[in-house]
Amino acid sequence: MLKLLFVLPPLLFLALLPQEPAAPPAQAAPPAQTAPPDQAAPPDQTATPAAAVPANNPVKPTPESQAHALATFKIDCAMCHGDNGNGKGDLVSDMGLSMKDLRDPDTLKDKTDGDIYTLIHDGKGKMPPEGDRVKPDDVWNLVILVRSFAKK
């Protein structure tokens, strides 16, 4: 009887503790589908883990879209890349970064628009991604803006 007095309270305590709901059962992933050879992606597209990104920019810039891209650049990018893309933003020395000068045509000459889109969308190293915070057309307009730095 004495054992019961020592064992019963801890058992009741454990029994009355709130329980976490069981995790939902894992769902099987749908089988991967591949397109028939006659419906394969055009050769100008490269695949990224998230989705296929065209190598060439599909967006036509407008003055409004470029003004929006410049505003986005000044908020999200200029702190490191500099207001004019020179790579001398306010945080470069604080974060110990070595930034390329986007005004130099050689900086991006080997990159497709799709490469730059993926870099902006996914980020790299200490560069945070834009990801789903911005619409795809806004990222494409940022690509146009970044390319324009080398033309000035």
C-alpha cells in the first residue's frame, strides 16, 4: 500500500500532462512527370531547383517598372552594392564583404539574365534572397536595372 502512495501521484501527473497532437502521416510525393521529347523545354531555359528560369529576360521594361526596380534596389540592395552599383555600399566594410563593381561590363558578361534572376531570387552567401517577397516581374526588372549600371 505504501508503494502505491509513492507511485500513483507521479503516474497521475504524467497522465494529466497536455499531450502534443500526433504528427500527420507523411504523404507520398506524387510521381515525377517528365514531358515527352516533343514537349521538352526549349534550349534557352535552364532549370533551377525551384522552377525553370528562362535564360533571356521575358519582361519589357517601362519607365514605371524601372522606377519601381530602382526603389527596390535602393531599399534592398544599395546597402551593399552601392546606390549606383559600384559595390561600395554602407555595409561592405562592416560585414567584411568584397563586392564587384556592377558598372564594369566584364562583371556580368558571362552571366545570362536567368543567372542574374536566380541570384537575386535565391541569394548567395551573405546576400539574402528576394524569394517570394517580390513578384517575378519585379525580379526581372531588377535584372534590367543591374545590367543598366554597366551601360552608364
